[in-house]
Amino acid sequence: MNYNEWAEEYYKDAENIKKTMNKYEKILAEEKPRNEENINSIIAFYRYVYYDLINTAKMLKERAEVKENAA
């Protein structure tokens, strides 16, 4: 697998995480659940994972560009 393909996989995973994060944000906004603190911590966890995936994908894209320019 090359860096570009690898980066695309990370972007796809990030989009899946974002969908899940949005689901919990919708629950929080619309339903005003009793366990608000718990849902906020779940959202924070997914947000951390989302940005980690995005940043890793960006790094892989940069490596792909360096590799292409070196060839």
C-alpha cells in the first residue's frame, strides 16, 4: 500500500467517526438526556480520535508528496 492509499483509508475512518460523533451531538441537542456529562465525554473521545485520524492522513499525504518529488 502506498502513502496516498493509506491516507485515504484514514480519511474514510475519520468520516465514519464523524458520523458517530454527530449522532451523539444530535442526541445531546435534541433530547437533553439525563446523562449529559457521559455523552459529552463520549463526544470528546470521538473528537480526539477524529482529529488524530485527520492529522495522520495529512502526514501520510505529505510523505507521499515527498516520495513522489524524490523519484
